[in-house]
Amino acid sequence: KIVQLQELLRIRHCVFVMGPAGSGKSSVWKSLARAQDQVGVKTTWVDINPKAVTPNELYGYVKLSTREWKDGLLSKTMRTLGQIQDISPKWIVLDGDLDANWIESMNSVMDDNKILTLASNERIPLRPHMRMLFEIRDLNFATPATVSRAGILFISDIAGHQWRCYAQSWIQRMRWSDEVKTQLQKLFDKYCPATLAYVDRSCKRSIPVVGVSLVASLCAMLESSLGDDPQALEYVFVFCCIWACGGCLDEQDGIDYRRQFSHWWRNAWKTIKFPSKGTVFDYFVDQAKLELWEQRMPDAEFDAEKPVADLTVPTPETVAMLHFMRALVNLHSPVMVTGVAGCGKTQLCKALLRTLDKESYVSAVINFNFYTDSALLQTLLEQPLEKKAGRQFGPPGKLRLVYFLDDLNMPQLDPYNTQTAIALLRQHLDYQHWYDRTKMQLKDISNTQCLACLNPTAGSFTVNPRLQRHFWTLSTPLPEQTSLFTIYNTILAKVFAAKNFRKAVQEHLSLVVKATLSLHGEVVQAFRKTAVNFHYEFNMRHLSCVFQSLLAATPQLFQEPEKLVILWLHECERTYRDRLVTEADCAKFDSLLADLSKKMFGSFNLGKFFQAKNRETLIFCHFAKGFQDSSYDRVGSMAELSRLLQEALIEYNDLNPVMDLVLFEDAMNHVCRITRIINNSGHALLVGIGGSGKQSLAKLSAFISSCMTFQVTISSKYDVKELKNDLRFLYSRAGLKDEGVLFLFNESQITDEHFLVYINDILASGDIADLYDPEDKDQVLNSIRPAVKAAGLPESKDSLWEFFISRIKKNLHMALCFSPVGDNIRNCARKFPAIVNCTTINWFRPWPPEALLSVSAKFLAPLPLGEDEVQKAVVEFMPYAFYSVNEAAQEYLANEKRYAYITPKTFIESIKLYGSMLQENIDSLKSKRDRLSSGLRKLIDTREKVSALEDDLKEKTIVVEEKKAAADAFAERVGEEKAKVTAESEKANLEAQTCADIQRNVSEQRSSCEEDLARAIPLVQQAEAALNTLNKKDFQEAKSLNKPPPGVEDITTAVMHLLAGVDPNIEVTNALVHTSLPKPQR
């Protein structure tokens, strides 16, 4: 194949190297490159995974904000390699699955033009010494036009050359004696072909694994297990081969393939004989001897204060798996743990990480989800890294970083059945680097390795086989009944003994554990997961949930075994029954539980809890003794529970916006269930149609549990950034202030499905990877440091963060409210499995008749319905109408195949509508009555007034006649006087005419005078001005004149007229000249 590739590269500038995962595609072209280097033909190659980046990052794009061109990985690489002056071979290796989204843009490079045309109109040529290598898995999404432009080299793995070559290479690389190497080669030839053939042919695996991957895992196990004893060599080989090849097997379609493999192995190989007890997986090798794993089980040591789900009790299965996982992790080999939800995968991996040497290893947990893409994953992968030298990055100091990748197969598949996050992870494992997305430069990543988990029944089910083949795949089946009994019996026995329960109570613990395991098995068989009831999935989480609440019992309140068994009944109902949808399923569960309790605990009178009539109350809650006492105890009666909850509701309404709740029996049961979830540090998934009271009852439950209720405020601007701000606030309250918080989230608030990414992380682990910036995270760690120090814990960064997250898990509770109508909850649970797997489901079923009656009576009580019989009839009619319409809706569904949902909200709205219509009618009748009464009163008043007016009119008629006669006489006199007045008026008119003539003449004369005056005034003013110029000399001159001119004489005459009584001759005038005249006379 190497020679064929060399020949193809001579005649083709583009070559597809194609084949299944692990077939040796990378080894072929890398071997050719190294061979050419050795013969002096220096070969430069650059690898790019086109699926680990976006098309824009691959080819380049124009920034919309600045209209600048930004280079892509491929364009930059082609340009850089083309600018190198030498003509030695330059290879661009595009190692990633083909899809039309990126390969079609390569057509111009692959054809005879050999030009890469970019959106910037730049044309980058592929130089004659440059080649394009496409390392791909298949051509499913390639067009014929693309395929015809390249040479194709197909590498098959059917013959098994790959695993044989790998084994030989590994044997030669090990530093063992030649004798050991020869014996190892014989053992590989003896066991591997038949074993691999059997696994491929006869075993069905949930995760496809290639042969070379199994052999690689076998080699890693041998490397960690082989000692110096040659006699133990075949024992160790058989031991490792069984786990390497059979560890990935599990139960499929009701067939236990791991047990079948054990049976086949016993029959096929007789050299190493296994005891008949158990399977071949139950034994380990110790100095050429086979011993049971049970002998290596350590004593169970755990903190009784931790939740049961976080406790780890060693079992033979977990001891065996941890043995190999630890060995492979120490050899830096990737490990993948698979299994269904709730089988203990995550707990097993975290237990392994806790046992690693803190001086050598550090870990980082990354939870995958539906929206995890390569960009987000790269950000999370780079968070715990620091820059070394050059382009080298790695964990701090000389530590080795273990990435724990949980739910690896959850990212969304694109239209070409690939996942960008998986492509980036494969690039990291294949080449130990990835690219800086901003600078488009390589980042070499050192001292890291991967530990992964996935659920093969969720998400994309599997991951890319090209990534899968790097891992040793270990299936985690559900523990056997004996192991489960050991786990939970050990936990209960140790905790109850530590609390000093009575011996009689402790003696019944084993029976309780057996009964729980039996019930769990019956429930799994009776209630199968379907497309409709997708949440009918019962696993170890539900077992742990039952026992977690049993641990809440106290020796003071549970002194008799019967009460403990009653508590067990209650917890089984809460864990299993509350998840069921229909009344038929609930009745079926009640029958199972009744039969089992009668069988296991026949000495106790438990039948009273399953009676059809007069069924005894079975409710435990944390406020049975009052809200000041949080002991978990049984409620005495529904009346007592009603009293307590009414008090809580009144207090709630005093401190918060008023909730008009009707606490009927079903509602009170839901409050007790939600408070149980909160006090167990759990999360609630409340499922019910609109108006069933999910949010209101959750708020009341949070108030009873002393938790602050928080709800987001949705607006058009509310986005992921705003949600993260709200979550940081909640984390501050729950983690730093150590306060209880209930985060109430409704499906109508999911305006962006990315919100569920953070909700999923809260439910799954409480640790949201990108919630805090590095600076904010350091501030959080500094704030939590005093509490960690007070708890006596180490103050390392990991310890501080772990303590903070432990507070979050204890104090922060989610209450998710969903409606079962439609596919929304099913789709959300499929994309974000923690919504179902990590919550306690409380299904709000249709309200019973008693509830409807209570609500009807509550809302109709204020209405004026008249007599008691009428009120009772109306109250009873409302539920009857509700059920009648529901029956009609069922007929409508049967006939028309269409749904008509009649919800409790509709019921309440119908009552309110009736009340408003009744009030409108009452108001209308009152208005009409008042209007008629007012009209009648006005008519009576008018009649009385008219009668009075008639009497008054008669009296006044006489007066009017008298006054009329007087008026007539007066009119005659007035006529006479009027004649006189008329004559005088005529005279007056003549006089008025005369006066008018006189007035007109006067006006004319006045006008003439005014005109003369207007002409005289300037002359007077001139005279005055001239007069002002006179002085004494002028007077003397006038005196000297014997016969003055006529003007002077006229003037003196005028002056003399002014001086009345003075003689107007000139002599007198001259005499007056000597006299000083007063100024006014001038």
C-alpha cells in the first residue's frame, strides 16, 4: 500500500486514502514520508482536520464589521507552502470525513487548474511539488465529480494484517528477553485470531470496536501486568485477553454476551482451566493462580453524611474494572466506559480519578451535551492548560492532565453524520495538537490523556469509529443482584449501626434491601420504556433514591421495624409510582407492591395501605412535627397535614404575593413530594398539563423548606448571557452564602434551547464549565476559602472548587415544569438526558373528583347563589360538566384522531367565567330593577306635583283675570300718553335737526380755526425764536429811532395790547423799553 500510494502521488496531485478505522491509513502515508526522508527526499506535511473547524475557518472569510479579509487554515497553509523556495515534496493532509459542505470548494484545486479560489478573489496555485492527501473513512457524501478528480487508495482490514503488525511492533519495542518475546508471539497467534473472530461473528456489541483496538488494549494490559515469572506468562496473557476482548461486551436484546463469551472461552481453551463458579471475568491472576476478585475487595469506608448516590461500595465488578482502568490510565492509554443510564459509569470514573496520585495527575471534567461543538470543546480543553515554550501548551508544572469526557456521544449530528467536537478530539489524539482559531497557528498539547463515558442508548448512540479505535472500551453492565445487595445492605447496616438504631430495626434491613431489589426488578419488567413513556427507565439511581430516604430515619422516631417498613412503602411509591402516567399503571404498581409487601413482610398489617376504600394515609414529610422540626416522620392524618399547610400558606401570603390555592388532598400530597425532593438535595421534574398547580405548589414547598424561590424574567432581550448572570447570582447565594435556593424554570421560558445546556449541567453535576471567567473563578475560590479552612479541608485550587460545587449540589435545587402535551419534553430529554436521568419525576395526573369539588366550592363560595341546595347543585355540576366535556374529547379523538385538551386551568377558568357571567346578570337585573323603581318613583312624584299645580292654577286664574282687567285700563291710559309723547317726539326731532345743523357749522368753523392755528403756530414759534435773540442793545437801538419802520411799530402796538390799559403811542413805548419786562410777557 505504501508503494501504491507513492505511485499514485506521481501521477495524481490529489489522492484519497480510504479505509475503515484502524486500517492503517495514517501509517501508510507517514511511513512513506519517513522513507523519503531517509533517502534524502525531505517531505514536509501539514495536517488539517476540515471537520474540526468551520468552513470559514478552513477557507477564510470577510469580516462583516470591518470588511477585512481573514485567512483560513487551508488558504494560509497552501500559500505558506507554495512560498517555500525548494521543490521537495509538500503534502497537505486533510484528515477528516468528506462532506459536500467543504469538499466542493476543493474542486478547482483537484482538477487540472490546481487553483484554490477564495472569496476574496485571491487565487492560490498548487505548485507542481505539492500534493493534497485526503484521509477519509468512506465516500458516502462525495459526488461523482469529486471522486473522479482524485486517485483512490483503499486499505482493507479484513485479513487482519493490522492487528498482527501492531502486535509484532509492540513485542519488538518492549525490553524483554527474546524468550519472552517469542513466547508472547506464540500466545498472540494462539489466542487472538479465534477470539477476535468469535467476538466479531457471534457477539453483538452496543459500541463497534475494531480488532486492532482490542489488540492495542491487550498490549497495554500486558505491559502493565507482566512480571518476571515466565510460568505466569500465559496466565497473565489469558487474563488480559479476556478483559481486552470481552470487556466491551454487554447485554443486548436480553442476551448476556459477556456470559456467552465466558462459556465459549471455557470450551475453546483448555490450557488455563477456570473454576466452574461464576464466569471467566470473576477471576484475576496472582502468581500463576486464578483467584476470585472478591478476595481483593477492600473494606467499605465512606462518609455516612454523603448522599447514597455518591457513596462507593466495592464489588467484584468494580474492583476488576478499576484495576484495568487504573493500569491503562497509568500507561497514558485512553479508556472509554459505556453503559446505560444509571449503571455507575460516571461514579466509577470519578472514583478512579480520586485514587490517582495527586503529585502526578490532575483532572478536568467536561460534560458533553447536544450543543457541544468543536469551538466550545476547544475552549473547555484549553482552560486547565498553560503556555510552555513556543507553541507548547500543557497542564501546570510536570503534572499530567486527565480529561474526563462525560456523555461523549451527546453532541448533535450534522447532516453528514459527523460531530465537530468528536473531530477535534480525534485530531488531538491523532496528532497531539489543534489550531488557534484566532491566529490560525498550531498549538502542540502535551501531557494530556482522555477518560470517557457514553450511554449507547442516548444521543448519537455511537461516536466516529476513527475516534473509538483509540480507546479501550469497557462496558459497565448493571451489577448482579448479589452485588447490589452487598452495596446497599452494607450502606444501610453501617449507617443504622452508627446511629444506634434498635437491634430489631437493624435486623430487618436485609429484608428491606431484598424487597427493594425484587420490586425494582418487577418494575423494570412491568413498565417498559416506549416512545410515549420515554421516561419509563429504572436504574440504580432509583434504588439509591429509595435508600437515601431510608437513611433520613432517626432512632428516636423509628423504634419499631413496622414503621421502617411503612417508610419503605412510602419511598417505593415516591420513587416509582410518581413517575407513572396513567391510573392503570399506578394500579398495576400498587398490585405489585401489595403482593411483594405481603410476601416479604407478612407479619405487619400493610394491607390497610392498599384498600380500595378507607385507604389509610401514607405520607412522610419533613414538617410532620411542625415547621421548626425537620425530622422525617409520618403525618398523622390528612386533617393535621391540611392544618399545617394552611398555616404555611397564610404565612407565605403574608410575605409574598398572594396565591389563591385550594389545598385539596392531591395538592397536599404534591407539596409533601416536592419538599421531600428538596430536602434530599435533589431536583424535581414536575410534569402536568397547564393549570394543574405545578409552579404554585413548588413555591409553597420551597417556602416550607426555607428556600428562596427564583424565576427568570423573560423578555425580548433575555439571552444566554442574561441567564449566565442569573446563574452566577444563584451560585453566589447557594455556594458562597450557603443558602437554600429553588430555581423554578418553566418550559415556556425556554426561548432559546441553549438555556438547557446550563440546566443540564446543573442537574448532572452542578459544575458549569464556562460559567465563570478565570478572574471571576479566582474571586469565588478566595471567597470560599474561609469555609474550606473552617471545615479542615486542604486549600488547593481543586479542593476549593470541589467544596464550592458540593455546596451547590446541596443548596441549589431545580424545579422544571413541563407539560406532557406534545413532543417538547421528549425532545428536550433526548437532547439533554439529565432532565430525566438526574431528576425526581412528579407526574401531576388529572384531578380526582374530590379535588374538582374542592376547587369548585372554593371559587363559588363568594358568589351569591341563593339557597344552600342551589349552591350545592351548582358546585356539583361543575365537575360533572368537566368530566362530560372530557368524555366528549375522548370521543372526538377516537372519531377525528385529533386532540382537544380539557385541563384543570380550563376548569378553573370555566368557574371564573360562570362567576363573571353570573355577576354580570345580577348587575344587569339590579340595573333594570333600579331603573324601573326610579321611573315609578318619578311618576308618583310627577302625579303629586301635577295635582298641586292644578290647584294652584285655579287660584291663580282668578288673580290673572283681575290683573287682566287692570292691565286693560292701564293700556288705555298708556295709549293716551303715547299720543302726547308722539307729538313731543316730533318737536324734539325738529330741535334735534336744528342742533345737528348748528353742530355741523361749529365743526366746520372749528376745522377752519384749527387750520389757521396750525399755520400760525410755526409763525409764533419763529417769533419766539426771534424774540429770544433780542438783547439790550436792540432795545436801545429801537429807542433811538424817531420814526421806526412799520414793522417795529406793529410790534410795539401788539405789545401794548398785551399790556392792556397802556397808551399805544411810540413815546409810551419808548418809555417802556427802559422797563424790564417780565419773562411771561416776552
